[in-house]
Amino acid sequence: MTERTRQPAAEAPEDLSPEVELLGKIPIGYARKHLLLPCRDGDGALVLLSGRPSAPDPIDEIRFLIGPVRVVHGSEETILRKIDTAYEKVHAPEREMVEGLSGEWTLDIEAAIEETRDLLESPDEAPVIKFVHSVLFRAIKERSSDIHVEPYEKELVIRNRVDGILYTMVNAPRKWQAPVVSRIKVMAGLDIAEKRLPQDGRIKIRVGGNEIDIRVSIVPTAYGERAVLRLLDRSNLLVGLEDVGLDRDDLSLVLRFLSRSSGIFLVTGPTGSGKTTTLYAALRRLDSGTKNIITIEDPIEYQIMGVGQIQVNPKIHLTFASGLRSILRQDPDIIMVGEIRDAETAEIAIQASLTGHLVLSTLHTNDSASAVTRLVDMGVEPFLVASSLSGVVAQRLVRRLCPACRVPYTPSPAQWGMIGLTTPPEEPFYAPGGCPACLNTGYLGRVGIFEILPADDRVRALILTRSDSDGIKSFAVSRGMRTILSAGAEKVRSGITSAEEVLRVTQVE
């Protein structure tokens, strides 16, 4: 082999570390377009990672910016992933937040970015735009489900909800409320001149290649407009029934309900207890390609391939009840009703379940037995409830203990007695610790705890005699039904969550 053909062994692109200090000279849009990223190899030498060997001009431009550099080639997927990760570090949310808070604020509508443009590509926008983007970026990185923009007499408070708990992100002067809310309105396509009426809208953004849907609600308050943004990460939502927290026995029961060709299957719980996620997981299990599945929801939180989804719109008189009537003329096999809110919707849903359709829906009740009495209280005849009901799942969401920092301890009799254990646990309990991975909260993510009521012949007999919810629940527990508190106790014994967390979400028990 001649000296001319002898080349040093090329490093694997995965082993190269992005040179963060040079990224400020290269816009992320340019880096993505030409698939170029300056990196360091194992010896600390500067190299240029490239995904397009046949495009010498951009490489020469980069060399002009950063100096002579050796080129290493890699796949497009690897380079894009490295670019997203590297630029996220460059635009750290803390620094963006500080920069956005300085100076006088003005709203430059002409500088508004398109909703689908990546937030990482907008570091040089107007201060108010940069600040709002920084808030969004930080909320997404912290796995927030909601952002609250709350004006008060002397300050503007921005909080985010992580794993069901609200934390303060930033306190800003009161005068910044108007431009921040106006920027949110521009992104959501709302009327920035209307400040007296509530408005709802949606925003679609990308952060590091991930698509995020944001549902925006703005209402007028005594100190100005208040905004709440619900963050819906498409990459995180559509989980299977095996992932929501059901154990083997509970999963078997739910699958038995879903295997029926008719009947009504209800999921109950307070707002934010994960009911919609459970129903979406059920729909994914049912979507075999041979069924006609139609839903009516308010709002449609996620689009599901192969499922026809209808958005409720009261302004044009498209309600749950009227939409459900129309769905029945679409030859459906499976129907999902986002929520049963009134007697008319309940009657139509139950009639649909009695005429050969599997109906899935939600109710706002504290436990599974209360769902039965809620339907009767709405005016549905007990014999219709008894003949149509397949089963009821009541659920709550508890925070998972961070596996990296959870702390074992031996509970006292009072502690294990509070969560319904009658004998001392064989394994230690765990308490939250705190580490960077969980933002020093001690918790990382959430999991469901469930109470499942099968509508067997004995339960149907109690429904026909108009038994109250306590009577139905007592009978079901005597037959082996596990309450939400008992399900939570099992999660505590398994080291998944803490006793305090279970008590927090089951305090109505």
C-alpha cells in the first residue's frame, strides 16, 4: 500500500463528541440542512462529522469558519440526533430565561415564527418571543404536562405541572403579562385584540425533532388574562395497556371486558387521573384493522391512525349526544364517547351498547361502584344499566419513585396501617430522595392504580334493586375486588411509589 492510499482508521460517528463551543458560529438550520457538526475525537482533535460527502461547498464554508479540519462521514440519522442533542445544550433553558427577562419588552408580530418551526432555531428573536420559547423549552425538558401563566396584582407567575404537582418556574414583573399572553395568542392563532372573552386554540411546535401539540386556554381575570397551556407530546402518549400500571390480574379483567362485541365499558376518576390515556390504550388494543372504530371527544388530544375521531363543537350544536346519534349511522363496531355528561348522552350510549356495539366512555366519580349510581341518578333505568354494563375501572395516578435516589426505610405500624396493610410488610418501604435526574423531587414519571368492578350476575341484581354505591362496593370487595387504596398499597410494597403519595391521591377513600 502506497503512502498516498494509507489513511488513519476512521472513528465511529457515535464515539465523536460535539464541540459545543463552536456551535454558536453555526446556525442549527444550516447544520441540519447540510448535515455537518464539528466534533472532537478520542484524542481531542477537531473533526467535522458530515452526512453528505458529495457536497464540498458547505464543508469548505465550515472550514473557513473554524479552520482546517478532518472530515468523518456518518449516517443522516446519527448526525441529526447528535445535532439536536448538542444544540439543546447550547440553548440551555436557564440562560435563555435570564436573557429573556432583561430589557424592555416589545411584541414584534412580524417576527413571529411559524408554529411548526423548531424552537431551537430561534435564538435571536425579539425578547418576548425568546422568553416564551424558553418557557416552552424548559417545560418540555422537565416533562411538564401544563404551563400556567398567572397574573396577580404586582407580579406575573409562571408555573408548570410535573407529574401532577405545580412548581413555580419564574416570577416576572406585572407589566410583562400583556406581551407574554399576546405572544401566546399569536402562536395559537387567536385574536390578540379580544381581552374580555375566553379563547381556546392550539399550537404545534417541534423541539429537537419531537412534535408537541399545545392546547391553549385563555380566560380574563381581575388582573389580566390568564393562560393555561396543555402540552401533549405525541411521542410519549400512545402507550399500551401493559404500560399504564395494570398488573396481570387487572389486565386480564380489562381484556375480558374489551373482548365482548357489545356492552359499555366505563373508566372513572377525577380530572387528570389518566382516564383518556387508558381509553386510548384500549382503542389501540382493539384496532386490529377489521373493526370500524369511531370516537367523539372534547377535545381530541391525540390522533390515532385507523380511528375516526370527531371533535365536539357546541357552537354548531355538535354535542356528545348529537354526535353519538350520527355515529350510529356510520356502521360502527366500537364507539368511544369522551365523557358521559348528561342523561341524553347516557341514554344513547347505553342504547348503542344494547344494539351490538362496544361502547367505551368515562365518568367523573370517585370509585367504580359510584359509576353505577351516577348513571341511575342521571335518569337511566336500572334495568338498562344492569343489562348493558360490562365493567367499570376507577383509577388514580401516583408518582413513581426515582429509581436512582429512592431511600429505603422500615415503616412503623401506623404508617403501614394507614394504607390498609394488616400485617407488617416483608420488604422495606421507600421514600423520595432527590437527584438531577428527577429534578430533585424524588419522583420520576407516574403510574396508575386501579379498582376494577366486573358487572357479574350478582352485581346486576344489586343494580336492579337500586342498591347504593356503598352496598355495591362492599359486596364487590367481599368477592375479591381490590380497592384503589389496596392497589396503591401493592405499589408501595413493590417499591414503585411511596405511602405518602398513595395517601395523597386516595384521601377520599
